[in-house]
Amino acid sequence: MKKISMVDLHGQYLRHREEIDKAIHEVLDSTAFIRGADVEKFQEELASYMGVKHCIACGNGTDALQIAMMALGLKPGDEVITTPFTFIATVEVISLLRLKPVLVDVEPGTFNIDPAKIEQAVTEKTKAIVPVHLFGQAADMNTILKLAEKYGLYVIEDNAQAIGADYRLSKGESAKAGALGNIGCTSFFPSKNLGAYGDGGALFTNDDDLGAMIRSVVNHGMTKRYHYDHVGVNSRLDTIQAAILRIKLRHLDEYNVARQSVAAAYDEAFNTIPGVQVPERNSDSEHIFHQYTLQVDIKVRDSLKAYLGENGIPAMIYYPVPLHLQPAYANLGYGRGDFPITESLCEKVISLPVHTEMEKDQLAYIISTFMKFFKK
């Protein structure tokens, strides 16, 4: 049996090696390493896939979030509501722009931000909501979009982990996660469902004015060459990464189906084990399993992780310490007990390998080893 990885990037590369190597060499031959033709083509192709008018590539997913807030004209002191159960970048960019992060707890089953708690946190200073589509499924966007309309708030989707997931809107039509709010943001970090071979990110919008503003902000605030109407940043997706992503985009739906197949096998095996909770699905959102994250009893989580590791199975904890208890964000004034669901999840969650190259013997071994732990 081949060695088990959390994400088998090498195996995926080997599957597309000929295409990818050819695309890289074509960029090398062109020497158009910045803003080459593949960047524009990738933006057009990803916009079409997402069903949006505008896709603007940038340097990474963290930049995408910051650029979104800059493009919307948020000012120091404005409040932005988001979740404490997410990767640090979500709150990091809010703080860097001297906005005020306002955290609210999550739903215990889906791990996503709780819309009921969002409404309780809205004040006169609130300007935006940043729902994080965690682990591969969208937050309750139908409710969040209604709240945003009610209070006149922007919605910036942190879609770094759910690109390709379909969402059923209240009127019955379907749209992609990341194409629902004012701006959607994503990351092409190599381990993502659509991953580059380096850093990369993108923003999505259907608003023509916002699209123009985002294009300006990502390029130093430039509107035409050497004319700067806005304060901007330098955040670009390089041409080699765009060329690779064009190839992988053609396989994104296939990748997500492969992940769903692994998740279904895990569900079937684990959902009858006492003390183990398989991932809950949001009834309106497809789950494309950037991570397959279980909840287990606090008393056994760390010993389970160690046992799996001893048997050659990597497992990860996303995330061991909630944002509001991180020393860097002590100034927000939150303390232990403020977000009990998040704090509980940080002690219970464990993520198992789920990726596009999982082989049948690997999957069977992971399942049998996991189940042996609970039969000891």
C-alpha cells in the first residue's frame, strides 16, 4: 500500500503531468511571467465556471479578503462580523485595515457561522459580514443575505475551502458558493480543492463598479498606466500558476466528486460508532469536503490522533485554538467562555485524509484502523 497523505499532491500531478509540464514550458518560452495570456484566460474560464461577471486573480487568499474590504471602501472603526472558528487570515485582514472584528459563535453541526447570532451582533457601526464556508460547504447564505439586505450590510464570502460547491437559493435556483454575496474570495493554496503549485487567490463579483475597483486595487490602485486613483496593493497571480490552474479547473468537478466518494465511505463506516459525530450537511449546500472533519469525545481526541499516526495515518486538528483566545487578538476583549460552541469544537474536531487520489486499499485501511481504536 502506498504511503497515506492528508493530500496527495504528487499523485495528482502525475495524473496530469504531461499537460502541466507542457503548459509550464509554454510560459517559460513566452517569458510573459507576469500578466501573461494564461492569466486573462484563467480569469475568464473561472468566471464562467462560477457564473459571475467578474473574476480577478490575485496573489493569495489572504490578499483577496483584504482587497475585498478595500474595494468596498470600509474605513477604520467599521465593524465586520465573522466567526472565531476559522483560519487566522479571516480576522487578520480586518485588523490590518484597522476595522473592528466582531465575532459570533458557530453552529455545532456544520461548524459555520450562526445567522441568529449575527443579527444579535449588528450595531450602527456594522458594515459587513464575512461568512466562512468552512471545510467545503457554504454557511446559511439564504438567511445571511436576508440579514444583509435588512441592515444594509455587505457580504464578503470567505470561500477558500468550498470552491465548486453548489448552493440552493431560497427562490429555488442554484449558484456557486463564492458567487452569492457582494464579493467572493478564494485561495489557490496547493492543498485546496483547486490548488496551484504556489500561492494564488481570486475575487468574484457581479457588480461592474466593484469589478473595476478590485482590478484597480490589485494593481497599486492604477486605473490606466501610471495613473493612480485609489490606494492599492501589488497582488498578482503569476502566469505559470494561471497556466496550471487552467488545467486543474477542467477537473475541479471530478476532484470534488472523488472527495465526496471518500467522505461517503467514512460516513457509512463511522456514523454508528458511539461518541463519533460525522460531518453534518447544510440542507441547502453541497459539501465538497476540503476537509473531512469528525467530532469525537474530548477525552479520546488526542489519543486517537496519536494512534492513527502510529499506524501511518496522518490526521489534523483544524483548529486547536479559537481566534478569540489567540494572544495576537487579546485586544478584541473576548475571553474563555464567550463562544462555547467554538471552544468545544476546538477540543473535539479531528480531520482525516480526503483527497482526489485516495486508493481503495488506503481508504479501507484508514476505516479499519479508525474503527479498531474504538473497539479497544
